[in-house]
Amino acid sequence: MAKSKRFFMYLFLSIAAIVSIFPFLWMVVSSTNKSVDVTRGRLLPGTHLLDNFQKLLDTTDLQLSLINSAKISLTTTLLALLIASLAGYGFEVFRSRSKDIVFNILLLSMMIPFAALMIPLYRMFGKISNVFPWMGIDTMTSVILPTVTTAFLIFFFRQSTKMFPKELLEAGRMDGLSELGIFLRIYLPTMKTTYAAGAIITFMSSWNNYLWPLIVLQTPQTKTMPLLISTLGSGYAPDYGMIMIAIVIGTIPTALVFFVMQKQFVAGMIGSVK
């Protein structure tokens, strides 16, 4: 009986793994085929990988889009981790009568869909551009600023801080460290796994961000990878082989970040402190 249960369990997991991996494998295989083979549903590797890549280079400014996405994602990740960790640390460590009220209001903001914020944000950055052009529409700053403070990331750091040894804080204060010194010298090195998990979540979200950059980035010089891929599929006769190689290239950075930091990601998600 136990063997049959184990058999069905492994069978179910195998089917789930195949279903999960198949879209990625189909994307990679399709990037080696011609557009007509992709539309026919060919599942075997082809010989047109280099041709599709060359077409992509000739048709688009791939390097510029990759650089734009990297700049936005890395800057957003660094700022978001700094701001969210400071906020999560403050919400958990310091005592205040109103902090729980503020934190609950912050959590309620997660219920507001981004579609309801797009028009106010666009109008705000449109007015800012009249005073500070480097912060206005069609700048990387306008993409970064709305995403550096997320209620989820602050909540994530606060929950992880609950498991932080409070004895270390008291020891740091007794040694004469300031609160900023405690944060930089004790808290930050101890919460490496939490920072790693937050970095993966933020980087992947920023790299794949499509809707807000589509609204505020209006020139080809500022396009990110998701916008580049969307323009490839908007033609009258899309070249699906070229689109697939662009998707593969756009997927590689997030996949590398996840696989390199997956152990820290798992440890951070379960709230471990090292």
C-alpha cells in the first residue's frame, strides 16, 4: 500500500514537473526554428538559432534595451532593499502607539490595484518634469521611484525581523553603538538570507515590469526588454523565431539570479536568520 502511494505521488510530481517545464523548453526549441515552424507547432530543435539572433540584432537595439533593464532593475533592487529593511526594522524594533495603525494602513494599500494609481502617477510625474526634467516622463527615474517602496517587502522584512535575536540589539546598545550602527553592523550581516530573498523578488518583478514602463517610457532610447519584446509581436507578420530568441535572452538574467541565490531564497522565505 505504501509503495502504491509513493508511486502515485512520484507520478503526480513528474507530471507537474513536465507541465511546468514544457513552456520553457518549447520557448528554447522555438528560438532555433523559423517562424513558420513555430506556428506549425514544431517541437524539435532547428538550425536557425544564429539566423534568428542576427535578425534580432539587425531589427532592434538589443544591447541598449538590456542595459536599460539592468540599470532600472539593479537600482530598484538596491533602493527597495534599503528602504524596506529600514522600515521593517523600525516597525518591529521601536515602540510606538501609532506604529501598528500606520502598518495596517500600509498593508491596506496592497489592496489598491495599480490600474487605479496609473493616472495619478502619470499626472504627478508630468508635473514634476516641468521642474525636474530628470525625474519626469520618459526617464528611468519615473520607472524606479514608484517601485522602491512596496508594502509587501516592508511586511516581509518586518516578519523576518520578528525572529531576529533581540539580545544582539541590547548588546550593541550596551557597547555604545547607535541605532544606525546596530542596523549596519549587526542587523544587516545577520539577515543575509532575508536580503537575498527580497533581492530575488524585487529584481524579477522589476525586470519583468511591463505596464508602468509602457506608459512612461515613450522613446526607443529608453525601452526595456519587456517593451522590446512587445514591439516585436505587434507587427502585421511577426517573426516568431526572432521573438522567441528575444524572450530567451530576456529570461536569462532572472533565471541566473534565481539559480545562483536559490538556497538563500528558500532560507529567507522560511524566515531563517544566519
